[in-house]
Amino acid sequence: GGFTVSAWVRWTDSSTSFANLFWLGGAGTGGGSNRYLYMTPRGPGSSYAVGLKPTNTASEARAQDSNGALPTGKWTHVAVVVNPANNTTTLFRDGVAVAGTNSSATGAALFQTGAAQTGQIGRSQFTDPFFGGDIDDFRIYGSALNAGLVAELADATAPSLTTALDPDAPDGQNGWYVGAVSAKAVAADGQTGIARLEYRTSSSGEWTVYESPVRVPDGTTEYD
């Protein structure tokens, strides 16, 4: 079936071209497999790109980002989805599809049984420059992830949480509430949404799923 490769990268050596973020596949033509997949921060057309050679005799197919090369000195999420079900290879930058090509290969075809293989991070099988920079959270998935799942991998923004009391101001003297008080909370995540919101009090210590405003008991209570 298909597969997905993703990572967080910070490129620092903008003087190089065709430095490989990774190389997967054959270990050359000398009796080995000449099938491969690579990614480069700046390659053909001075663009962030992937190259795929799905068979020993096929030409290399490339997907090139029209936005140009990856930025230097900045963490960027990169991913490529190879999907033989619809014969596509799609390149992503920060969770957004930026380029594609009508070529693909299954993992089994790319990594031929019995053929010389290589899997390298930060360099290629050829004499291209080494990648200059940092690579983190490198992952290979054994399926072609959809665009929504790739966007989740690239989501680096923390959810927001807003809390308030109802009533919003004390109705008694010296900052004390006399009437009933409820605590309200609203969480938001513009990228992937909120699965659930939980809270606990200083007295119970047990996490509880928040579903509606919580009645605050008399006395002093701390919430997490």
C-alpha cells in the first residue's frame, strides 16, 4: 500500500542545493534496486521538492513547491504522501499540500526484497551535499495519510482556554460572593478542534470531563 514520510526540519545551510532531508530506496544500480524517494529543501527549480523513481527503468518524477525553497533558520513541518491507490505523490509544507505528481509506488515495490537497500536521514545515496540543519520527529507511516491527518501532524499551536465566573464580579463585601457562583470554561483549537476538556479541584484531585458550567462550592476552591 501507500506510505507517508513526515518530519520537522530547520534548514540552516542555504548555500547548498539538492541536499537530501532523507533518502529511501535502492542503494544504486550495481545489482541493487534503482528505485527511490528523496526530499530536498532546495532542488529542481530552486524549490522545495521530492523526487520519486518508482521502477528501475522509470524516469524520476518530481513534485516541486512553486513557493520556492524552504526557509532557513525556521522550523517547518514537511511531509510527502505516496498513494498508489490513485497514483499520486503529494508534497506538504506546514500541513498544506503544495505540489504533486501523477506517480507513485507501494512500499513493497520501492523496497525490493533481496535488493540492496538504504534508508538515510540528512543525506542521499549519491554525492549530493549533506543536509545542513536540524531534523526532528522523523516518522514513516505505513499508509497514505489524508490531508487532514497531515495537517494535524503540522499543528504546533497550543489550544486556547478562556475561563470566567458567573456572576463575573463578587456580589458581597470584601471580594466575597454571597449568591451561587458557577465557573465557565471555553477551549478552542482552530486547527484540529478540541476532543474534550477536563478539570479537577484542589479538594477531589479527580479529573472530570467538563460539559457545562460548574457550581463552585462555598469556601475556597482551586481548579486545574
